Amino acid sequence: MKHGKQSSLSKNHMRQERYEEYDVIVIGGGSAGMMAAGRAAECGARVLLLEKNEELGKKLLITGGGRCNLTNVGPDFLEKFGKDKKFLFSPFSRFGVEDTLRFFNERKVPIKVEALGRVFPESDQAQSVWAALSRYMDEGRVEVRRNVFVKGFEAQSGCIIGLRIGGNDEVLRASSYVLATGGLSHPETGSTGDGFRFLKELGHTVRDPEPSLVPIRVRERWVHALSGTALEDAALSVYQDGKKIFIRRGKMLFTHFGLSGPMVLNMSREAKELMKRQQVELMLDLLPGTDQGAIDKRIQAIFLEHQNKRVKNILSGIIPAVFSEAVLALAGVDSGKPAHSVSREERLSIGRVIRRMPMTISGFLGPEKAIITSGGLVPYEVDFRSMCSKKYRNLYVVGDILDIDRPSGGFSLQLCWSTGFVAGESAAQYAMSVQAV
């Protein structure tokens, strides 16, 4: 990887770096940091990885509910990154989805593909992925220091010349540095925004992060009563001021506070933006893809077949049984009525509610429940061919610290693998070029 600005590094500083103990220092032992450290070491660099926690990869171990959705093999992968896809052509061409699958297979982590192209380890254990990355670093003899508090960088003339750590301001030096401290999601894992502060201190532009891909709070009690219920295929329409803004379809989960699940998480950012202006309503369709007339015919048939049974006990032939009471209440139908006593208008009302169960958004969960946070280092200040800062010739930035929007479903981890791999290789190459002078 060529770095056009390398020649501007002073010869005195090159001589100083030549005698440093490390070629590459990686700050942050999460998914992107472990990949970067492993790749830099594989390229022949002497690598030090610094982690603020007692253990590496705390967030990795809880991703995908502890199962680790490590990438996605669905179609149009890059399109899922929307407007940010233009930045990612290079790193994904260097280390893409197929490379990720090969990487883990070669390290004895067999994988499986589930709905919507989501890829998981066959073990259903994030620990398997963590162990593979740990072995990768061990193979390259990466030195790992845990419980290290990083205070910030020392910089001079467009070059990082040191890293301050600990209470006594000990300074560590290397030829190149990889910043992999993550965003703000799940702060209990150590993602507390340290990297954003470091970058601001260095003069980089950082868009203030906020929770993204978060569960949604709703007001209606019938929703809370369905806590734990999952729908494999449902549709949610988003309304504002009586107008439909957009619709999403997929898996969702009812919780004690509202809604979660892949489809809900992936629409939450847009809904949150709408809420900044005005109240947002949701309409749940339990039978997406089925027209109103077909639903009414199904209701008529089941009412005729079970005409003497209570209506609440027969709707399970059309919708999940747990929704019967809520549907009937919203439709204004006595759930204890026998089917033969339900009027035509009541029957039509039941059908309409099945397609349009109203909910009102009351808020969103915070960063402790966010899958990712939006915001971070603006992409145009990064050379994505190398993941190098455009302001500092020997600083590389990776993973969640970048302001790159993406959906859930394995896209965040693939961003970590790709940017981490490219940064690790580029940082090692830069270090070797400095030593060759």
C-alpha cells in the first residue's frame, strides 16, 4: 500500500522510530482491533495490543445474542450501507465476505447461513469466533496488555509520535498506530467513546454519536402484554400526521417496553429522525402480502366451521393465538361471543385490525441497548484504501469509530473484519518502510 505522504516524515524521526520496541500499536481489543493486530503481525510487524478491560472482545461475545452474526451473504451487500457504500469499495475488495468465510473456516470455525443471509458459527457460540481471533494473534506473537487506560496521542508535524497511558503518563512509541476503540453501544463492554475524544484532540471532525439500531418503546399496554412473542414475518408501516412515510417487513419481537427484533432495529434510526419533528404512529400487519378480501374469506370460513365456539378461541386458525384478545379488543368485538353471533360489520372490523394494529412510539432505548451508534469520525477524513487518517500519516482508524451507517444482520462485524484487516496490513507496511530508511 502506497502512502504518498511518507516522504515528508523527517529523517530524525525515522531514526527514532527505528529503535522503538513496537512497529504497530493497536488501541482497542474488540473485533476490529483483534483483526488488525493479527494481520499486522502476520505481515511481520512487532505488535502491541492495548485493551482497557480485563479481557478482549467483550462486545464480540454478546453479539447476536451470544451467537455472533459474523457476516452476511445476502445479495447487494454494499447497497445495505446506503450513501456510505462509496467509501467501502476498496476495503471490501481487499477483504470481503468470501474472505471472512475463508478466514474462519481455515481456523476451524465452521459456519452456517440462516434467514436473510445471516452467517453464524455452527456452534452458535460467539466464543468460537473469539477463540479464532485469539489464535490468529498468538500465531503472530502479538503482545497484549490488558487493563490499560489510554489517555491520548502525542503528535507532531502530521505524525503520531507517542501514546500516553496510565496515571503516570507513561509514553509508548511505535512506527504506526491503529485506533479501534469502538463507538458508544453497550458501554458496559468498554465502548465509552474514548476514541472520539482522541480524534477531536487531534483535530479530526467527529459527528457526535447517538444510539442507532435500538429497540422502540410504545405506549399501548396490549403490546407490553405480548412480551416475549416473536413474529417471523410481519410488516410495520410508519405514519406521521396521518400519512404513511415508509413500510418495513421482517422479523420482530414484542417486549415489556415495546418492540425489538431485526426489522424493528433496522427501521429505528429513520423513525427516530421523524420523532424529532412530530409524533410517529405504527401500524402492524400480521398477514403481510394477503389482501383484505382474502382475509375476510378466511374469517368467514373459520367462523362457519366453528360457529358455536367463542370467537377468541378460533382466530388462531388465522393469526397467532396470543394476538386474539388484542385484535378483538381493538376491533370492538366481545371475545366471549360465539362466532355465529358476530355481525358482518364486526367481522370486517376484525379483518381490518389484523392488517392495521395501531401503536404509538413513546421513545427509544439508549446506548446500553443499541446494536450500533451512529456518528463518529467523518469518512472523508480517512483514506479507505489503507484506512489511514488523512491528517496523520501513521494513524489508522477502524470499525465502529467510523461514521458509517449500516443495518443489523452481520454488516457491522464485516465492517470490522474488512477495515481491521486492511489497517493492520497497511500499518505494518508503513512500519517496514520507515525502518528501511
